[in-house]
Amino acid sequence: MNDENTAYRITDFAESERPRERLARLGPKSLSNAELLAILLRVGVKGENAVQVAQRLLNTFGGIIGLHRAAFDEVCAQYGVGTAKAAQIKAALELGYRMKQESIERGSIHSPEEAAQLILHEMSALDQEELWVMLLDTRNHFLMTETIYRGSLNSSQVRVGELFKSAVRRNAASIIVAHNHPSGDPTPSPDDIAVTRAIVEAGKLLDIDVLDHLVIGSGNYVSLKERGLGFG
């Protein structure tokens, strides 16, 4: 489209090139992130049209994931946003997450990617480390997610038995363990591998399969099972 450094108004665009009109004609997949966000913003500010404001927000917060992670007050404080627009942005991001979550919950989880997509949006937004356990039944249907630990974790702090309490109570057939790295880098640490090895061994004793341990970064993840870390 137009040079983002030039202060064109949306109304200066040919009608067929305006984000809302293009969405109606070609569908939402034809629009960039900035154009989709501009539809929520509706109007720009002096010197910036809505698409330029949207692009500035994405640049400021490091993309969609960063915008989701940002505190509501931080988004409100951005020039051209305010309370109402910030609420619209946060609501739209949350709806997107819930739609993806519902689609996965209705089916079975058969891959690390499917498991990660169920929690990636929410865990990527956490500002401190957390360890979660996902429970599955005999057909790999998702049952629930439970938060086991919050705060900085290492292998000496994690009590493996705590991870299996809900699985035993709910008669779960298997679990998937996940924790986040607030730094955004999902590379497993030696402690992550040590904890995984202990969890897998405990699962064998309890006859509960440990299907994977996912490390969640900023919009990405690593499967320790796929890498053969702690599962050998």
C-alpha cells in the first residue's frame, strides 16, 4: 500500500484499498496485522492514519504477542489509543485466543504443536515463570490445565509428586507438562531436562504417560520429547 511514513488519511485511499472494504471483498487473510488492527482503531490521529497508528503500536510492543503481553495501562497510554480503543484491542486478542482454545478442546491432542497452541497465547503473556500440567484422557482429549508453580524454578524446587495429584484425582491417562521462559527464549536449560527426566520416571511408576514437556517462549515453543531431552 502506501508509504507508512507519509501521513495519508484512510479516506485518501481508493475505496477499494481501504482495510474494511478489502476485508469485505477479499477476506481477513488478505490484510496485514497493521490493517486488521487499524479496523479496530477506526481512526488515526493528526499526522498518522489508523494503519500508521496500528503499525506504530506493533513496532512499540514487538508485534501481536507483545501487544497481548503489554499491560492495559501501557496500551492506553499510547498516543492515539486511550481506554476505549485499548479495550477493543485487548478484547479482540482474547477472542482470538479463546476461539483457538475451543477448537483444540473439542478434539484430541496428537502433536506437540496442537498442545502448544492450546496454551501458547496465554503462557507467552506471563511475566514470571509458571509450570502447568495439562491432563488428557485415554483418547488424548484435553480435560483441564492446572498451574502447579509460579516464580523462578529449578530442579530442586519442583516436587514431582505435585504434578500428578490432579491427574490421579481426575483419573487422567496422560499429562503434558509446560512451563514458560519470560526471557522469550524457549531453549531448554539443564534444569529443565533434569526435571523432565524425574517427571517421566514418576509417571512410569504411577502408570500415567508423560507425553511431553513444552518450554514456551515469546510466541514459540520447544518440545523436549521431539528433541529427545529427558525422555530417553
